[in-house]
Amino acid sequence: MKSVEAYAEAYRATVQQSVTDERVLAVAVLSRPGSLGSGLLMQVSDMGGLLRNRAGKSASAGLPQNVIAAVTPTRVMFFDFKPKMTSVVIKRLVREIPRAGLRVTGAAGTLATRVTFDLADGSRFELDSNRSVGQYARLNDAFFTVLQGADVACG
């Protein structure tokens, strides 16, 4: 079994192959707001799950269900990806935002930490850092540590 640090480094190295102009400092695996709850709700009510999923898509500014977020010295990039056993395959860059003026905050919930990205232009969007068990609960920690001033607790 790989350590959380080994997984985080493997994901970072994979993303680095798609980012040729800057060093990728850290990565995180994030989801649309409420995605875990939507899946659970779908077990009880298809309509309820669909409505919750739609709200999550809107709150995430239309990002895919799951993204890998990468932080570089000047920007944060969001990639659509496909999990592949113990690694990931990057599909495409779906959004990037400048770090200048970016404020990242988090609010711990039952299933995830809700992460809010407030941009310098006044816009905002949200994603979830889903809870995990054991050492894997720390998978996203380096990403938030690199975002100096980020007030996010993920664990």
C-alpha cells in the first residue's frame, strides 16, 4: 500500500506533464459540492439526487463532478481526469484562475470540507474536499498549505 505522500507525488507528477510552463507545487482531488450526499440521496430518491447534483454543478461554476486542482506559483488549474487503479489520467484543463487576489476558505461538514474560492474579480465558486479514512484523509493537505493564507482544514 502506497503512502499518502507517494500518491500525492504521483498525482502531482502526472499533472506536471500537462503543465509545461510552470512547476506544479501541489495537487488536490476535489468534487462538486454535495457530491457524496447526492450519491447517497439517489439511493432513496432519484429526483432528490438529481436536484442536489444540479445545485452542486451550479455552485462549482460548471466544473466536472471530480477534478484535480493544481497550484503553481501564479495560478490554480482544474483538470478533468479519469481514475486508473492507483493513478490518474488527465483528460483536459477545464479552468484556471490567477492566485493574485485569490482567497480560499473552508467549512468542515459531515462528509466533506466545503472549499470556497473567492476570486479577485468578485466571483466565487465552491468545491468539496471529501473526507477519507486513515492516512488518505491528508491527501489534499499539501495543496491547501501551498495556498498561503488558505484557511482550510481538510482532514
